Amino acid sequence: MGRWDDVRVEDRLRELADRLHGPPRLKADLLAEARHGLQDAVEAYRNGGLSAAQAERRAVAEFGDAARLAPAYQAELAAGSLRGLAMRVLAVAGILIVAGDLTWRGSSWSDGPGPPAGYRLLSASLNGIWVTTALLAAAGLLLVAASARSTHPVLPRLARLTGFGLTATLALGVLGGAALYGWSVGLWAPARTWPPMIVGALLTSAGFLWTARAARAWLLAAR
């Protein structure tokens, strides 16, 4: 009869969990999937005549060492994190691109003197940043999907680079948006109490926080 290390299912899963970094929910899902697979293997070996302890040790031995398994699980965590980040960014960028001008319609200052050239440059640049961010998010989704269907080593690297680019442009968009809003309320005092501006600022801030959490999760998973 074979001899195996005295390592149980929960011990191996704990070792694996200590090596993984990423969104807690996705990490928990991956570990739950691994646990179910190990439990099925244990049950099969018990049906084959092994004792409970022997079946568990054999299943763990065939499952593999945590150090060897961790890279594959971490890659899946990174892919899932990038997918989540890209979907959130697409949602926020789409709303900002389509609805950004709605906060100005009907305002008392919209028919007055135009803003300075620097303000117009920042506004145009911000639109370009969010379009770029949306394109990078779409590219990230495509690369994650392609990586799931193909084992070509270039695809994960491209997805990683896209994720870093997406995170960088997202940061630029957040900083640029905050600067433009602050400049707006400085130029036009009525903007401080204009309801669409207030609602837009609240919704935009919530969207930025929502995407920032996803960006942090992806950076942890991709490090």
C-alpha cells in the first residue's frame, strides 16, 4: 500500500490560501472548488477500500504541493480580478461619456462667458482619457476571454500590461475629473448649489470608489 505525507485536506487548502492574493470572494470560490474536488477524491478512495485517513492523505498527495499549484490559481485570480475591473470601468466610463454634459443643461451660467482655454483643454483631455479607459477595459475583457480558450503564453502577458494601463488611465480619469469639478465650482458659484451638479458629483464619487476597489483587488492579484 502506498505511503503518503500526513497532510489533510484542510491543511493543504490552508497552505494554498496563504500563497494566494486577490479578491476575497473569488479566492474563496477557487478554494471551495478545490475543496470539493479533494472531497470527491477522498470519497472515491474510501469506496476503493482505504480508511478515511489514508484516503484523505492520498487525495492530498495527488492534488499536489501548494507551491506548485499556487501559480495557476493566482493566474486565475488575476484574470477574474481584471475581468471585474474592466466591467466596472466600462460601466462608469460609459455613464460619464454619455451623461457628462447633462449636469450643465439648463444651468444659469451655460449661456454666459465661456471658460478659459486651460479649462477647455482639461475637459477635452478628460473625454479622451475616459474613451481610452473604456477601450482598454474592452481589450482587457477580450484578452481574459482569449486566455481562457488558449494556452498561448503571450495572452496573459498582454492582459497584465492592459490591466496596468487600465489602472493608470483610471487614476488619471479620477484625478482629472476631480480637478475639473473643482475648477467648475470655482468659476461659476451657482454650480455649487445646482442640483444636477450635486447629484452628478455624488454618483461620480460612488462610481470612482467602486472602480477603485476593483483596481486595488486587481493590483493585489497581479503583483
